[in-house]
Amino acid sequence: MNTPTHILVGAAAFARPHKPWVTIAALLGGLVPDISLYVLAGWALFVQGIPPGIVFGTMYFSPEWMRVFSIDHGFLTWGAVLAFGIWLKRDWLLAFAGAGLLHAASDFLLHHDDARPQFWPLTDWVFKSPVSYWDSRYYGNIVAPLELALAFFMCIVLWRRFQGVWPRVAIGATSAALMVPLVMWGYFLAGGGAVHMH
């Protein structure tokens, strides 16, 4: 799924009014697994000036990048964080781990060619889901609008749960951010250079 959807789903599952640290932790848990991709791709694209087709068609699949993704999307990583939260009895850490696990699980089910080895360090095996959140060859044309509908439904859930001005501003900003991946990938796949995921 796209990052804003991960954030909204994690928040809808674990964020709680009147518990700001729990809410912040839930938001971060939905975000953190994707930070490495933004850092690596951003550096390659905007600092090194590497064409998008190479960044997302070759570098993305390199052993170095996949090793990073295997950690931040790893079930063992997030399972360890969850176990630590249970041991410490910290609700904010449980929210962080829960949102991270939700992120990892949804990506496990919605990535085909671009899947990651999520059971590292036990194995480098990669599950290539028959369903992709973006690739029309694997029902991405069906999943993408369903994801958008899910994201906006999560916005409604959060809007009803949080009554304050600032939480609602954050919800509105995140819902607006749902358009960013559409614009970004449209650029990369069209005007910004062809991207061939394999």
C-alpha cells in the first residue's frame, strides 16, 4: 500500500484520543517501514541524479537495498518490538509495534515483483503475492481504488474519533497526501522516465 494509507490504517487501529504518545507512536509505526525507501530513492534521484528507471528498476532490487527492506519490513523486527512492548507494559510501544506489523503484513500481501524478504535473518525467501497494490498485471487496477476507498474510510473513522482541531488538521493533511503517490508514480512512469519493475 501507499505510505499515507499505512499511516491511516495504523492510526485507525491503535491511535487513541487523550493519549497523545500512543497516537504519535501509532502514526510512526505506520510510517517507519517506508522511510528507508524515501531516503535511498530520494538520495539516488535528487542528489546523485540517477534516472527513475534505474533507481526503481535496478537499484531497488539490489542486495544492499533489499537487506535494508528486509529489516524495516521484517516480521521478526516488528515482532521483537512488540515483545519488548509487552515486557515493558508500555501502551505507546505496543501501538508502534502493532502499526508496524500491520504495515509489514499488508505489504506482504500486496507486493509481487517488488516484494521484500520479510523473514530475514531466518531466510532470504520472498513471497511474491498474486496480488499487487499497483501493478495491473496482478490486479492492481482493482486493488488501487479499493485502497483509496479504505484510506478515506479510515479518515472518516479517525475524524469521528478525534474531535480536536489539530488532530483533524493532521487527518486532513494525511488524506490530502493520498494524492502524492499518484502524482509521483505518474511522473516516474510517464514523464520522469520509464520504470520497469522485475
